[in-house]
Amino acid sequence: MNKTIVYITDNALDERIDKMCRQNILEATKGFRLISISQKPIDFGENICVGQLKRSSVSLNLQMMEGLKRAETEYIAIAEADCLYTPEHFNFIPLDKSTFWYNDNCWLAQYSSGLKPEYNGMFSNFPKRKANSQLVCGTDIMIKATQDRIDMMSDPMWLERYPLGRIGEAGLMTKQQIENLAVGSKLAHVKRLLLEYIAKYKGDNFTTKFPNIDIRHGSNLTKNRRGYHRRYEIPYWGTINNIFKRYGLEYNNTEQK
């Protein structure tokens, strides 16, 4: 199929989750070209090691761009190191190449957390959520949008205010979010670019029959999150214990990582 999987990792993930997710991605992406972009060398697909970078949205986008530049296919799909995917997700073909498509059938799985450990093992969901880890889209438009984000986040005034980046995925940010972020005369030029950015790119959702899983392990870049819909078992995967057993591991819902 005319699609490349762009896998991103900062090599800071718990070893057990890392092993499980890589095994899953190899199974789910069988038949696709897989490019991995890491901060340390790894034996996973076609590896590009960019060296040690400060952990932020800026570094994530810089890594992503390295993979995108090497993708020679019409479409790309993003795979992040702490997510589990179904083959159905990667088989999705965008309905049009001018839109960023996000799979909204993705459940957050609380693996462990310093906050409310009683929820360990729980799945939760945000309706119509748009997350970079669930993105499938045209390669050319993704390259353009990623470069736009890198340019804006690398602006000295923006970096001074937001060292971690804080610019959302294409088709996701709203005018109100921009108003809340780009406050003050020092950021007026970035605000103008952000308004052009949200006018230029649009995002939409697609829904697979079976869900993907975004593992919340306590050190996610987007911090601890719990969705509105909550349960301890989901279709295709079962419980979090079932998931670990599927990959030859044992889950202990009292462990704190």
C-alpha cells in the first residue's frame, strides 16, 4: 500500500511498555514501510537516530520531520512509542488528502500514575479526540504543516514563553486557544502565523471498528489524562491484564513507575 509508518520515540519509555508496543506495531504494520526516528540507535524498521534532544513538542516535530522527508509514499501514518494499534487503523485510506484524519476510537489506558493509582488498569475515552499518535494523512501536507509548527515553535519569543512548544496538531487548534496562548505584543507575529495555520489546515475524525490504545504511564509528554467514558475492558483487547499476557508480560496494577 502507498503508505509509510513514521514511528517516533525519545527512548525514555519504560522497557516493558516499549517492548510490548514495538512488537504490536510490527504486527499491525506488516506490509508497510516502517521508519523509526529515535534519540538513541534502535533496531526497528529503518532507523534514523537524531541524537539526544530536550524532550518537548519541538523535538517531537523535529524527529517527525526527519521521517517525513524520507517517506516516498502518498500517505503516512504516525506511530508513537507508547501506543498500541490495530491493523485496521493503518489500513485506513484518507477520504481526501487536504485533511488531517485522526482515529477517535482510541482509549487511554492508565498503566500507572502517581495520581489516583486506584484507577490503574482503567480505560477512558474522549469523544472526537484528535491526537498526533492517531493521525493518518497525505505526506505532502504533513510535511508542510510540520514545518510550519517547527518554525513557529522555534521562534525565540515563543520559546521564551513556552519552552515545550504548546502548538497543537494541524486541524486541532481553535481561535480561542490561540487568543489564550499568544497574549502580548511580543507574540503578536506568532499569533498572526497561528491564525494562518488554523485557516490553512483542517482536521477530521475517522472511527475504526476496534480501538487503539494510548498508554498513560505517568511520564507522557501530555501528562496524566483520563477521559469521560470509563471502563476496565474494551473490545479486541479485553482488560489491561489481557493485553500484557498477549505479549508475554505480566501486569501488576499496584506498580508505580
